[in-house]
Amino acid sequence: MKTLVIAEKPSVALDIVKALSGISGNFIRKDGYFENSKFVVSHALGHIVRLYMPEEYDESLKAWRIDNLPIVPSQFKYKAMDKQFTVLKKLIQREDIDTIVNACDAGREGELIFRQILLLTGVKGKTLKRLWLSAMTKEEILKEFKNLRDAREFDNLGKSSFVREQADWLVGINATRAFSVKFNKNLSIGRVQTPTLNMLVEREQEIRSFVPKKYYELQLTFTKENFKYDALLEYNGKSQFDERKSLDWILQRVQGRNGVIKDLKVSKDKSVPPLLYDLTELQRDANKTYGFSAQKTLDLAQSLYEKRKVLSYPRTDSRYLPSSLKPNIPKIMSAITFAPYNVFAKQILQKGITFTSRIINDVKVSDHYALIPTGHFEQMNELTDDEKKVFDLVMRRFLAVFMDPSETYKSTIITEDNGYTFKTNISVLTYPGWQAVYEKKAESVPKLSVGDTVKYVDGKVLEKETQPPQRFTDATLLTAMENAGKVVEDEELREAMKEKGIGTPATRAQIIERLIQVGYVERKGKMLIPTEKGMSLIPVVKNVGVETLLSPELTGEWEYKLRLIEKGNYLDTKFREDIVGFVKQVVGKTISYTGTETVIDRKDTPVGKCPVCGADVYENAKAYHCSKCNFVLWKTIKGKSITRARAEKLLQGKVVSIGKVKSASGKTFEGRIKLNGNGGIEFVFDRK
């Protein structure tokens, strides 16, 4: 008898084949699978099974009509979408196969992919096992094959995956149809995307309604030996003032006069290393450091895990390691023999590795442990520039956690000048500790004492304005989603709250991209800015009376219950009942609403003038099209997105860059395009 192994995608199946061939003999490649004397290894292609669409239950549901809602199947049905399913079905039903191993990604979605396939094949009488991988190295694959787990251990994870998909279907189908028909617009409503949009819209409303207010500060600059510092006038506990006149008068009285240090409060602070990365924290840092979108960081981390084998499983929500991994850490550290990391790895090994509770914590490791290097660096020379950047973030964080705390000298200096008090705070890194990994160096502590005379260097009145809240970036929006809309700076408090966040580390990136795709949000540089369509949708949802659709807290509670289902502490049937009740409430209120508001869609306004006939050009789902002639500008060119902003520039006759593009011969070049007089796309080159 043979064992069938089902991976999530072809590349993973090939890695498993390479690993198993060493212990079971060479495999023969067949149509859609590999086989040898002991194993048959095949694969899905991601989600190759999907839920029925409404019209597949009943043809009459194809039309979007209010009287068809709510659509709540008595039993959810599934449909295969790819011929690879037929391959898997035949393999699953083979009489010489008695064991089936789920080797799909080790998480909620991987569990769903496998169980959907089994559901449609109606498999019976087979032994089901689970391969739970945290790294894609040959060593890890063989180790976990020796420790295959009973698939029943993951039944609750399976229940959670099914009910999550069904909940998103119920809310998405019903709320989207109800709002689209009621307001005669193509609107998209989702269990996770709509509260995320609401956070963006609320922030944008704060920015638009913000009225800047001028204020003034009086700043003097002093020196003592080689130390120079700026100090602000402080009066009655304030350093910001509404009027300038009195500050100009004080400046005249202190100008040119030396000051005296009247008070000096000194403290020495220790800073422990940050926690290891989970996916969300990595996405935040990659966005801050390199401007990468959350989706791009996820794609790069997945490649580093799956293709390059240098990182552990990226779709993790844990920032800790299990105690079982302790013996592996010195091996990984010893394998770090290349610059610039080898210097720190050598220091850590020489000093001896110390495992603190901020590194090892079995309670806080669920499906996967924190993101760390695997110690298998054979493919380092093949990494792309962007892969190197993400790898660098993970590697430096891994090294940092095993290093000493850093030490900082902090002081508050009160300087008196002609009877006026000036205050400054300084912070000096005296011992880099873990910060040395980030190329920080020790600085000299200024030699200051109470009673010292300090030399006046300069003085000026600073005119400033209060600033509006900052727009969300991928980094700050991920934080808001993780904390269900609450602003939480403390790292460990964020850890405690993350179970009630919006979405999961694996899904937050695609939620952001979905908001952009449906036209609710635009990305400008690092900023995420809601469009007029997104801005106008939120008040409509509120007026209809279904504010719960916008609630980050409610969505966070739903995610929390899904995690409870995974742990066996909540019934999936109860969760489904709650979602059905919520959907009926949303549909009922939407249908009965009598208001006359509308959602503003930029697709209703011209993008620009047609280069062929001069008529208005409008936007639809796939292209920008002329209202009179046959001119069409497609939204994707050479795999690059032509956003509305790019389309507007092209229609104005401007040259637009779309980033790096591959030619037919495989060469990469900077893609700069323009429209010619016939409305065609031309690439623009500096030289022939």
C-alpha cells in the first residue's frame, strides 16, 4: 500500500519529492503527480474548490433583486474549479492508497484547501495524517514526516476554516447585493474590508476638518566645551505660546547673555531587545524602512520560505519560540558565517546563548513560532535585491534578541538666562547592546553639572502650526487592524490584544489590496487615501442603521471567536447562527431604508479627453474607454497597473513610468509610456 501526499502547490510538491527520494527511492513524474514504490505526491493549485455562487443554487438568484435577499443556503455546496481536482480525486480513490497526508500550508487556509478536496471526493476508509511544516528545508520535511500527526488533531482548525469562509460569503453576497441594488451602484461590502475602510475614512475626515493653529516657541542654543544643545523657554509649565510679541521682547533681554544650569535630572535607562517578528510586525517594518506594501512583504517572505528555504513559515502570528527549538538555535547561529551578520553571531556564541521568557514561551506559540532564519543559506547568492531587504530585517531581529539590553543616559537640563527658564531633554546611547546589530554606536556623555555656565550661541522665535493626524500607511493601518482600531504603542500590550484584531496576519495584506481594487482607496507613495467613493459609502452605511458593519470591535470579536473554535472552546454552529442573524438584520434595514443619499463613484466622472476624437473618457472595471469612439486604455499593461492617476496623465499627453518591465527577449528595462495620436501605447526610451 502507498501513501498519498497532497501539497498546496506544485513547487512544494517538488520539494517534498526531493526530500523523500533520499529515503524511499526515485520518483517518476506522471500527469499531475509523482510516484515511487512508497509514495504518491501531488498538489492542489491553491484554492481549487470554491463555494457555490447564488445562481448555482437557484437560477433565479442570478438577478440581483431585493426580494431575493437574504440568500442563506440550508447547506453550503462546493464546486471544483480546475482539472487538477480530477487528478487528485482519482488518486484519493485508488485502492492501493491507504493513507493520505495533508501537506498544504500549515494554517487555516491550508487546512481549508485540503478538507474541501476531501469533502468533494467523499473519501472513506483512508487514514488521514497532517504534515505540519515550519520550514521548507529538506531536514525539516524529513523530520516532520517521521512525526506525522493524526489529521483529527486539526478538526477544530478545519471547522474554523469552513465557518470563516461561509461567514465571509454570507456577509459579502448579501450586504453587497443589498447595497448595490438599493443605491444603484456597484458596491462591495465585506466582513473585514468595510470596518477597515471605516478606519481610513474616519482618519481622512479628521484631516479634512482639521484647522491648523499657529503657535510660537522661543529657542536658545547653548554650548559647554564640545556639547551644543537647544533649549525652549518654559513658563508656567508651557513651552508653546499663542502670541509672538512677548517672545520677541524676551529674546531681546536674553540675547548674547550666557546661561547657568540651575537643575539637572539624570537617569540611566535600559532597553531590552524587541520581540522576534511575526508577519504583521515584519510588514510594518518593511513598510517603514523600504516603503513595501503589506502584500509585497508577504510575497517576498513567502518566497524566502518556500523557494529560497532561508526563512521559517511567514504567515505566523507568534513572536516567540517553543522550548523544543532550543537545541536548533546554536546550530542556526553557527551557520551564520557571512557578513555583516557573522560578527554578531560569533559574539553571541562566545558569550553563550541565553533564553529569556521574551524568546522562549510555549504558551504564546500556537500554530507556528516566530519568523526566524532556518540556518540553511545555500541559496543566499540567488536572492533578489528586495528579498535581501526582507531577509536582512529578519536576520538582524533574530540576532538582536540574543544580545544585551542597550543603555541610554537621559537628562533634563534646566538653564536659566537673565531670570528666564529654558528646558531641554537629551538622550545619549552609552552602551549599544542589541542596537549594535542596527549599526548604532556608543556616544559620549556631556560633562554638565548644576552651576555650570553655558555659552549663548543663538536665539530665535520659532513660528509653527499644529499638525493634522497623519494618513494611514500600510504599517500604521496594519497596527490599527491588529488592535481593532485602538492606538496601542506598547509592544507587549499589543501582543495581549492581537487575538481580537481585524483579520489575521495572513489576510490583512489582501484586505488592503481589495480596498484599492474596488476603488475605495488609493495608494499614493506610502499613504493610503480613501477615494470619494469610499468616503461617501461610510455615511450611507451609518444612515441605513447598520453601523455594526463598520465596527472594528465587532469584527475583532468575530476573529476572536474563530480562534476559540480552533481551540475547541466555541461552537462553529453558534458562530454561523450569529452571522446569519447579523446578515438578516443588515438586509432588513437596507431594504426598508427610505433615504435619498447616493454613493459618489469617480467612474461617473470623466478621466480625461480622448486622444482620438476629443470626447470624454470614462472608467470601468477593466479599462478607460471613450464615450464616442473605439478608444480603449486597458488597466493592465505588461503586468503593470494603469491607475486612474496614471490614466489622467496619459490622457494629458504626459509620459508615465510604470516601473521595471521585461521585454520579449527577457531583458528588464524602465517602462515609460505615452499615448500616440491614434490612441496606441508607445514605450519611450532615452536612446534607440
